[in-house]
Amino acid sequence: MDRRPSLRLLRSKHGGACRRKGFLLALQIIVFLRCLRLKRNLSLQFPVTAFVLVACSLMVAAAPPTRENAYCAKGDVPQFGDKDGPAELPKACYYTGMDGTPSPGKQIRVSAKADLAAAVAEAKCGDTLLLPAGAVFEVRELPRKSCDDRHYVTIRTDTADSKLPPEGTRISPAWAGVGSLPGRPAYEQPTGGPAKLLATLVVRRPSGAVVGDHTRFIGIEWTSDPAVNTGRLISAEGTDHVIIDRNWIHPAEGTEVGKGVGMILGARVIAVINSYVNGFTCVARSGKCTDASAVGGGNGNDPTGTFKIFNNFLEAAGEDILFGGSGATVNPTDIEIRRNHLFRPMTWKEGEPGYTPSRTGDPYIVKNNFELKNAQRVLFESNLLENTWGGFTQTGFSILLTPKNQSDRCPKCQVTDVTIRFNRIRNVASVLQIANTLTKTGGSASNGGRYSIHDIIADSVHDRDYKGPGVFLQLLSNEPPVHDLAIDHVTAFVPGPLITIIGKGEKINNFALTNSVFSVGDRRQGVTSAGGREANCAAVAQKQGIEAILKECFNNYKFEKNLIISGRGQWPPGNLVVSSPESAGIRDLKDGVSRNPKLCRDKTAGCGKVSPGTSAAPGARDLGADVDAVEAAIQGVE
């Protein structure tokens, strides 16, 4: 008996009037299974085959995969696909499963008083070094071993695997005996409660402990020595094939350390996975640094790239993730950033309940969640981004794509081929800043463009109270001009304008903002100038309205099929403009906060009317982000 579901059975079961959502879900399952089968079984009859091929290409957005190596097969074989919209996807990957990065040699117990660097030097490729749980080792530099992909050196706690989080699962400070941290979300606990199950490495090198090649760290706590002026904890400079797996990385309490993990100076094939990275700060006025980040890199003159940042809690005052920002003659390439929680505690914000400044009484310098100043082929997928505000050198944007010739020492810097999809952003002062600008001396980066941004949800966006503009997109284009920017199926509720623009010089080529749902403020026009006076394409055109700005600032643009909640100004034709969330048919939206931003498909609880945005996008998709797909993508990330 053929037990495969059929379209005929679905129709009969629902009397020919099944609801579209449930029907499409079942249809996707059927089509997905048949797509898989199609590769092996080409004996399907032609009409069915043709239907399946068409349906495979027209399916509504499905949730992305959540597995650690979903886009990378054993042997580091990339499976990202070719492109997402205008953006090329990564061409290289790092398979981080233990079955593909084995340590088949001896297990060597290292005594608590041993010299760890000497123990690594004596070990053979493929050996595992077991460090006693609760023991403390000083570390400056671990030697290179020149091992191969089948003989990793594993450095790990001697705690049994059964007492650690399983492979592919995030660790927390509870495995080091710390049951909670002030201002942070609750996290997972070992069976029986917090316990000291990790070995501790205290970094004694100011610029970070150097790690060797073909090394995996499991169940390690990294921290700083309060007596050492430490700028970074871990440095992957000049090395390759390093996996930081289920580690807790943090400075000593109350100390100012700016950098967590540095993928710098020729680092290649590096992964930070399933780890908890927190507490990296720079202090305003009285501090020794200005730009703290949990993970990042991108400087130097040697080829660098193939980085994986997966399933981590990442916290820093400046940027949770930053690539670029210093001198370089190369571009970091092929960066996979998935299923991370990018966070900072609200207790770092002046005026908030429980505000806790630095030891000097000065605040921490806060900038953004995710910034690229030098990077090529980046996938940023299934991440949760929270808590960003202005008041320092930035104004609280969550994501920045800003190629920068930092201090005129990186004319080759570029940010290109970036895909941002299936992410949720909340409690920030603005959402996106995309900027190709000049240095103070007129220096420019080499390129900035080919960005694909879709299936993003942003709510709880602030403005004046977070010292920011409260906009969805600030677009600054000077030299070289921004180009090839596609924003599609986004849902965002902001108190300020939808877009603010400064465009100088050439027009922006190939800009699209389509199939999205927005709520914008009424104090300013929905698309307006960000300043710059007459030199800015938007400065004069804004007097003639939004459409005049688009014509003046862009070549070959699309601004259509958007559902916009706005009480001010004329919007370009081809968009749906309503005056309230109720008119838009959004299930739950109050004061810019939405627990459920889906569009209403019928009059049920919470839905006074059917949204005009349902089935209004190509392929009969709803306008806005695929809420179910985004929620599935970030499930378990927080």
C-alpha cells in the first residue's frame, strides 16, 4: 500500500476548503519529500515531475536548517548554494563535527601543576589532553604541531562526556559553578545544579593566548589575570583549524578586557561553537580601550578566512561581532554566523533599573550588535540580536555594513556579498546602517555592496530614549557608491522614518525594498534626508516627497508591494498604506512591540479584520517576514 500523502487526500479531508496555511504546510512536506526522491528516482511520470520541479522553486520560505554542519559536509565541502539574491554565498566551510575532526591517539592526563604548553609540545598529533576539572593553568602560547585533519589535538576537561552538554549543545557558566549572571537571561544547568566541571586557563599574554593548529578545546574556562593588562583572551593569529567548542570565555570580574576571540593576522579555518562569551568591555573616559568585541578579526596582511560562529551566547559592550576596523591588505572571506544570541545586559545602560557602571563609575562604551568593516561572502542567519543604544561614537544601530579604510590603512577593505536572513532584532535604537563613507582625510574602501536581507523581524525599536534615530535603514553612500541592495520580506516597527539617506556622487544602483511590512513614525517624512545639505541627493528632493528622493538617489530601483502603517506623506504607488495596526491586520502590535507580528488571515481572536497584506506577495506569500520560519530558526537560541 502506498502510504505517501496525496493532494487528493488532502482535498477530500478538508472538503475542498482547507485553510491555506495548513494546506501549504502539508504541500511543502509533500513537495520536499518528492524533491528529495526526485534526485534518486527519475522514473516519475512527466506531469508529476514537472509539477514537483515547479513547486520546488515556488515553495514559500521554509525555516533554515538548525544543525551545526547543515551547510558543510565532511571534508569541508560547502553546501550553502550559489547565491541569495545579489549576494554570493560562502564558497568555503569548516566541518566541526567530532566525527570529521577526530583525535584517535592516546588520552593523556595532565596534572594540575603541569606546564600546559610543555604538555602540548610533548603530545602527538591525534592525542587528547585531559585537564582536571577545577584545576587552573596559566597559558601564553601553545605550540603549533603541524597536524592534519584526521589527527586533531584535543585539550579538554576530564569531566565525563555524560556530565557535559552533548555535542552541538551550548555550554553555560553553570558548568563552572556559576548558576546565574546579573542582567543575563537564565541559562542551562548541569544535572544536579551548578558545579565546577571545567578546567580553567588563565591568560598571561597581554595580546591573547596563542593557540596551535588542528586543536579542539572542550569544556574549558578562559579568563584573564587581574594583575596583567590584558587586551584579548584568545588569539588565533597565524594558525589554522582551531575549534573552540563548549567553552566559557570571560575576563576576570571587574577587569577591562576589550577582545574575546581574535581571528587575526592570517587566521584560517577557525570555529567558535556552542560557547558562552561574555563581559568584554571598554570604559568611557577613564578606560584603556574604546572598542570591545566578543568575537572578530579581519586585520593583517596574510590570507584569512573560513570562519564559523555557531550557537554561542556573545556579549560585548562595543560589538558582539566585528570584522575589520584596523589595517589590512586582505579581506576575510567565507564567514558563517548562525544561531547566536548577540546580547548585552540592560544593567550597562545609564538610567535603567539596576544600572551598574564600571569600577571607576564611568559607563561602558556601547556601539552595536554586528558590524562588518572588512568581510567578503558572509552568511548571517538565525540569530537573535538584543539591546543596543547610542550616546558614544555611534547611535544604537543593531547591524552595520560599513566598509572602512580604517585610519587610511586599509584601502583594499570591502564589505561585499552579505546575506542576512531569518534573524530577530529587538530593543535597539535603530535597525540597519549601510554606509560607504570616506575617512577624515578622504580615504575610501574598495567596495560595498551585493547585500541580500530578508525574513527579518525587528520590534521594540527606540529613538530618543536610546539616543538614536529610531529608523529602519540609514543609507549613506559616497565613494564607492553602495550598490545591489535587496531588502525583501521584512517586518519592522520603528518610531522614526523608514529610511534616511545621504547620497553624494554617483547614484545607488539596483536598490529594492519589496514585500515587507513596516510601521513608521509620523514626526518626519517616511523616506528623508539624513543630513548633508545640498551635496546630498535627498536634501533638496525631500521637499517634493518620497518618490522624488527615490528618483534622485537611485538607479534601477524597486519600492513596491510593501504594507506600511503611516499617518504622514504620500508613498510611491504600488504599496499598501494604512493608518493603524488594526487596519494593517497585524495580530499583535502595541507601542512598537509585537509578540506575534503575523498578518491576520481571518477574523479570529486578536484579529478584527483580514490583512490586506495576505497573499499579496509573489507566489501568494504574505507580505513581511515569514514569522513561523524566523521563530523556528531562532528556537533555542535565547
